[in-house]
Amino acid sequence: MIWLTFRQFRAQALAALAVLAAAAIYFLISGTQLRHSYTADLASCTAQNDCGTVLNQLRYNYDSAFNLAQLLVIAAPALVGIFWGAPLIGRELETGTHQLAWNQSVTRTRWLALKLTGVGIASIATAGVLSYLLTWWAGPLDQINGNRFAAMTFSTRDIVPLAYATFAFALGTTAGLLLRRTIPAMAVTLAVFIGIQILVPATIRPNLLPSTTTTFPINQTTTSRATALYGQAGNFRFDGLGVSQGAWVLSAPPVENSSGQVVYMNSYSDCFPGPGSGAATKPNFDFAQIGACLAGYNLHENVTYQPASHYWPLQWYETGIFLTLAAALTGTCFWQIRRRQN
């Protein structure tokens, strides 16, 4: 049975090994060059006291490769579910080849267990290798970006891709077993996986741990630390106020007055030298001067965020959620197999 499972999975395994080998070669060569450039640029910009411009240029040079690499890692679990999970049982039931195995001495439960174990381990290993390679390769760029909580960054680093792959594989296998057709099972797997990847970062991940809300007075000291000024529909807010470095900002509403009412730029037009909408960044605007002008009006901005220290707890919590879902789907598969047997 083990030999049969390997023979049936041989083509997919060879394709995965080829992709992993190509990815490893690219990441190792490009990553070495990236780290060399990062070290050299960091040394030069520190001496010139102009690291923002230099490091942003380095990030821009690798921006396309960075985005494509993240797409590859986030797509890998989905592809595992579609092409490895959905056909694993669905194709056997669709073509009737399961009857041959079930009429032998191998029980249906053992038949399913061997298939799930062999291909499941390969799925986890594939996602793990890709995640490790990307985490290492993108290390300097993540340092420049300073936000490991970004949706694509968080979902493609460290341990959560392994849980995604486990879940996607279990989802595809369950869909194939229930629908008994490969193509519909692949479509359902893709739709559900995409839906969950949209739902989790938007609604579940921000609430896995208690967030922190801080109120910042709008004055010269606080606004001098801001990175951008955003204006929309007449209101405005400062981005990058003094939250801890690497924190995940969940909410930054517009600036309010002491009564909790949103204030508008046109009420303080003498403090804003530029247009009243869009975004303004340094060094085009002197945020310290704007803050000094607004200081006497008793304004404030509320910022809700997850501290940087919550990164690994959130990784573990989300990994646990997807592993639990995968275990539930796997249990459903075994229940269905035994039900068919009866």
C-alpha cells in the first residue's frame, strides 16, 4: 500500500522537488546579493545620516521579486489543496479504482490513513521549505519595511504557512471525498481557501489577542515623529505616531477635539500650508511646525495597535486554529469512510 501510494504520487512529488530546487537556487543566490547590498548601503547611509532614501531605493529594486515571492508562498498551500488534496480520494471514487484497494486485505481506514500521511507530510514539507527560504531571503527587506504584521508578510513567514498547507490539503481531501468528483472538489477547495485567507487577516487575527489603544496629543513633539499626514473629506490624521516600533496599527481615526468630535483641516487652515486632501510626507511638509500650530487647540488622535511582541503569539494561535480545522476535516474523512463501509 505504501508503494502504491508513492507510485500514484510520484509525478506530483517530482514536480514539487523541481519547484523547490529552483526556488532554493534563486533565493540563495539573490538573497546573498541582497544581504550584501543591505550591509553596504546601511554602512554608507549611516555615515551620511540619510538611511531613509538609500534603503527605500534598495527596497524598490527588489519590490517585484519581493511581491512575486510572497505570492508563490501564499499560493503553495492553495495549490497543494487543489492538486494534491482534491484528487487524492475524489479521483479514486470518480474512476472507481478505490474498489480494487478496498477488495484487498487493506482496510479502508488504513488505506485512507496511508494516503493522508504520505501526501500530507509532503505538503507540510513543501510549505515549510518555501516559508523558510522566503523568511531568510526577505529578512533585510522586512527590516526596512518594519511591519511583520502586513497581511501578505505575516501569512508567508515562519510557521503559519505550514498550518495553511495542512488545512488546504485536508480541505481538498474532504471535498473530494464528499463530492466524489475531482473538478468540483478543486473549485470548492480554491473558493474556501481564498475566502478564509481574506476573512482571517481582516476579522480574526486582529482579535486573537487584546489590542492596545493610546491617545496622543497633537503637538510639536508628537507630530515630529509622524511619517505622513493623511487628509480625506476634510478631516486628517497623522501616521506613524509614537507606537512601539514594529507594532501593528489596527485603527487610527481622524484627529478629534476634546469633546471627541472629528475636526477638519479648513477649521485650522492657517496650520496647513498644502492641499486639504490626499497624503503629505516628509520632507515636503514640516510636521513639527504643523503640530506646534495645532498644539493650542487641545486636539488628540487615538491609535489602536497590537504590540510587536504579539507577533509570535499570533503566529502560534493562528497555526493552532488551522491545525484544529485540519484535524476536524481529517476526522470527517475517516467518519465518511467508515460510514461508506457500513
